[in-house]
Amino acid sequence: MSDDVETLDPVSHILECFRLRGDSGYGKEAVSQLEHALQSAYAAEQANASPELIAACLLHDVGHLLHDLPEDAPDQGIDDEHEQLGAAWLVEHFVPEVVEPIRLHVAAKRYLCAVDPEYFSKLSPPSIQSLELQGGPMTKTQAAHFELHPHFEAAIKLRRIDDQAKIPGLSTPPLSHFANYLSQSLIGRSES
């Protein structure tokens, strides 16, 4: 990222990252990174989610915009660990209600594959490929431990929205529409 982007306030910085890199492909899905983020946030908004969950849905894959791995990294057997990268980048500025569901959304996929017999059959082929790189379905012990996490339910909600937000050409509000949710979710500014 350029020095100009680095000096922006956190919300402007994120919006600029999406403007600069959001047109990149979302893996092998038929939408871009930005389209996926907007569809996720819009679905959360339509479900009357909290501002923090809407922000988390918008930002859950921001880690994909932060690394320089090739788009075909999964084909090379590389897990980009985008959930960890994104959470580490966001934790300095956003409340845990945003950061933790982001950090946990890959684990939520692994969890759902372990506990919901129908869930796996609904995954797209790219999501199945990444599941293998991310460790596959959780064991019963891992699933039981995951259920104890204080942000477990939010992570599951984010994951289910994530899985549906891959519709080519779906109309959503623009990125600027969601800036207020980001602002409301900053550390020290959360109104919830």
C-alpha cells in the first residue's frame, strides 16, 4: 500500500483498499472481492443485524486484499490464512464484535461441516477446495470447544451469509453506504 493510503483514518483506509484491490477475483467464484463484500454486508443489513456484524460481513475477507499471493494459491496447495491476516490488521481499530467473527469465519465453516449434514453439500467447489486447505471438518472435540467461544453465534451468522454472497450481478448499495457501520464499530466509538 502507498504511504498516502497508510495515513488515512481506519475507515477511509479500508474503503481505499477496496477501491484499489476490490476488483480482483474472489477465488474461482463468479464475483469480485468487492461484490462479495457488498453482498455480505447487504444481506446482514437486510437481516437487521447489528452494526458490528454488518461491518464484519463487509470486512470478513479483507485479508485477501492484504497479501500478494496469486489468485490460484489454493490450486498450489496454499491456504492464505486470510481470516487471521484480516483480523490482525483490523484488531487495532475495531471492536471484538467485528474482529472475532472475522477471525472465526473459517473455523465456522469447518464447524458447520462437522455438525450439519446438509451444509457441506451447499458449498461451492472453490469453498470445498479451501476447506481441505483449512483443515477439513472439525472433530467432535474441536466442535464442542468452538461452541464455547463468546463470538461463536456471530461467526456462524457471518459464515452463513458468506456462503450466500456469491451471486453475479446482484444489485447492492455502494461501498460508501456501509461506511457508517464501520465508523460505529471503531474502538471507542461503538454505540452498542
